[in-house]
Amino acid sequence: MTRFGLRVAADLSERNETLPHDISERLRFAREQALLKAKTARAAQVQLAPSTPVVQIGATLALGGGNGGMGSQETSPRWLKFASLLPLLMLVLGLFLIQHTQWYQQINASAEIDTALLSDHLPPSAYSDPGFSEFLSEEQHSDGS
């Protein structure tokens, strides 16, 4: 990157010698204005730095506004850690709720089958018949339609 900048500066310096006088004066004036703006921006940045603490959080920098009503700076990372763990906690709770709901539905389905078996008048040998479970599932589908 530095080499590129040096090459561009060298090319501009070479071509500056062949420019007419009025254009070179306008460029000189623009360069002086840019340097003046950069100097005032650096001075403002240096003046801002002592009064506003800069806090590094991970790989980012943030301007801290003192305590800001949040307590000390030591508690701030705890809140940030909690806030970053909150989505993970919500995901785990959601998965647990889905699993619980599925178990509840399976238990209800088993209870309905048991109720149908116990309320029907069948001989005990019918329960051991291999086609009996197929008969029950067909009967449930025809009753639900």
C-alpha cells in the first residue's frame, strides 16, 4: 500500500511540472486547504480524547460516556455477556418447549388408543391378532373424517 502511494505521488509530481501556472496554483491552494482541515481535525480529536474515555469491547472500540447510570465499568461486560447469551438461552428454551409439546401429544395419542381399546367389547384373543392395530388405525381415520 505504501509503494502504491509513493508511485502515485511520484507520477503526480512528474506531471505537475508540465501543468500551466494557473492550474498548479489552484492545486497548491487546494492542498493547503486540505492540510489545514486535516490539522484542525487532528487538534479536535486530541482535545476530545482526554474528556471521553475509549472502551475496547472485543475487537471494537466505543466511546464511553463515564458511568452513564449503568454503574461501574466492571459491570458493563457482565451485561454484554448476558445479552450475548440471551439468544442462546431463548433457543434452548424454545427447543425444550417443542420437545415437551411433542411428548404431550404422543401421550394424548396413546391415551386415546388405550381408551378406545378399553371401552370396546372384544375378546382377549383379539388383542393379540396382528391385524388388530391396523383395524384400530383405520377406525380412527374413518371417525376423524
